[in-house]
Amino acid sequence: MDDLNVRLFGGISISEGQNLTADTFYQQAQAALYEAEHSALEQLKLYNPNTHNAMVDRLRFQTEIRTALDRKQFTVFYQPIIDLHGRTIVGKEALIRWKHPVRGILTPGHFLTTAEQGGFIEEIGEFMLHEVCSQHKSWEKHGHDLGWVAVNISANHFRSPHFPSRVQSILHTYGTPPNLLRIEITEDAMLSPTPEAIYNFQEVRNMGIRIAIDDFGTAYSTLDYLVRYPMETLKIDRTFIDDIDHDSRTAGLVRSLVGIGKNLSMAIVAEGVERSNQLDILQAMGCTEAQGYLFSRPVPWEEYPQVALELEKR
Ligand code: C2E
Ligand code: MG
Ligand code: MG
């Protein structure tokens, strides 16, 4: 007989001295139970009005994100990526923004975690792929050649079973050549990959799409995955690049990260380059590409061709 793994959860509400109605009493216990079910540590929870309010806020924000998706309030910004050898723009990264009707333009730090918790991350990923392919098609019609584009895909989305076929169908819809697209995933997608992640990884590469490891250096405990799953690009996280021109130990670390990439024949993109000092150091280290405010902030997609043109003239 198979073993059964049973876990019990409990939510506790105390009505003593509070004069709670039966309904409120029950709702509080339900809220505590919900928390227990979502807690990594405790299977038994006592009702806490603060965490309850936080939960209600989160659910409200999730509803707002749902509405924003339906009302097409999300949009794409692009940030150019520069080849350090010829100092020309070779591609760009697509970054999501929320044109919030009250709060203005919101960066992903404000909403992405909640969107992921609310189950919207695949819809967001597909939205970005659609927008990016459609914008490139219209730029191509106007005679702009703006290089490749990198799209961020969350680890959960990347390992979902329909991912490769959905990407294939989006590329087909807009007639986008697969080598125009790079997919950026963070290390956690490939650190201890599920069979689905490995399958999708191979499928996506077989389609001719390149894969980049984003925020490289922030999470790894083993580098084994770089050898096992060959990818084209490493993106060194901004936290390292920040200190590279005034901290010799960080500079030493970045030199080593660049070395790893070079020895595996990968392109190495430095993220968050803000000062020309940093650029000189990175170039001397053999870093191949860079991205950062030094060249351009992310700009709305409508403005990107003009910004890229101006930047090329500099
Ligand atoms: P990321 O993929 O590592 O993107 C680079 C982030 O660094 C962007 O932040 C960019 O605006 C910022 N950045 C670039 N150059 C500089 C610089 O010189 N200085 C500073 N201080 N920052 C710089 P952003 O757009 O806020 O995005 C944050 C993160 O959100 C991204 O990090 C990515 O992980 C995620 N993200 C963005 N768009 C999407 C998306 O469409 N889908 C998913 N799943 N994630 C996304
Ligand atoms: Mg990225
Ligand atoms: Mg990054």
C-alpha cells in the first residue's frame, strides 16, 4: 500500500470578552486557518488582526492587478544593451511598467511579487511577448533595425508545460524570427530544475531562442547548472557592478564571474552601469556587453527608436 502523507492545519479564534457574533468568530478562525495553510513553519495559527488586514490588502491589490490586465494598463519600456567592443547598441531589454491611473508609472518592484502570488505571472509573460513581437513587427515595417530583444520570464512561467508551444505560436503570429528573442531567467529556474524546466529549456533552445541567466551571482550555491544546461549569456547583477570602481574585493569577484562566462564561451552583460569608470574596468576585464543609466534609462516603447538613434550618434 502507498504511504499517505497527511498534514493537519488549524485556525484559532478566541471570543472571550469580545462579544463576537458567531459569524465574525467563524470568519476569524477561517482567516487564521488560511494563514496556517500558507505558513511554512506553523500549522496552527491564532487569529491576528494585523496579518488579517495585510491579507485583505494583498487580495485587494491582486484584484487591482487583474483589472489592470483587463484594461491594458501595462506597457513596455526598453533599455538599450551596448556591445563593449564596438560601443554600438546590439539589443535591448524589455521591462514591464504599469501605467497606474492614480499612482503614475509603477516599476515591477511595486507589483510583480503580488502578481506572482495572485497567479498572473504567466499572463504577464505572454502579454510582454505579444507586445514585444508586435512592436518589432511595426518597427521593421518602418525600416528600423533595432537588434535583438530580451524578455524576462519568471521561473514558474518558464517551467509551465505550455510555455514552448505558446512562445512558438506568438512568434508565428507576428512572423518574428526566433533569433531576435532572448529569454532572461533567474538562477532559481535552473538551479534544481524540474523535468518540465529541463524539457522546456531544450525546446526553447531548439527553436533558436537564446537564453540568458539574469542577476547572475546573487543566488547560486552550485555552478554545475551552467555546464549542464548551456546558455548563451550571463548577466552580472547590478549589486556587484555598483561597487566595482571603489571596492577591490568586489572587483575581484566580478573579474571571476566574467572569467566563468568567458571560459564557457558565453556573452557577459554587466547590469546597472552608471559611471564611465565602471565601464572602463568592465571592458578591461573582458566583459562583452553593458546596460545601465550611463547609456540610457529604460524608455517607453514609442520613444525607443528615437532614443537608440540619438545614442548611436554620441
Ligand atoms: P532585471 O531583469 O535585472 O532588470 C534590470 C533592472 O535594473 C531594471 O529594473 C532596470 O530599470 C534597472 N536598471 C538598469 N540600469 C540601471 C542603472 O544603471 N542603475 C539602476 N539603479 N538601475 C538600473 P526594473 O525595470 O525596475 O525591473 C526590476 C526587475 O523586475 C527586473 O530586473 C526583472 O527581474 C523584473 N521584471 C521586469 N520586467 C519584467 C517582466 O516583463 N516580466 C517578469 N517576469 N519580470 C520582469
Ligand atoms: Mg532582466
Ligand atoms: Mg538583472
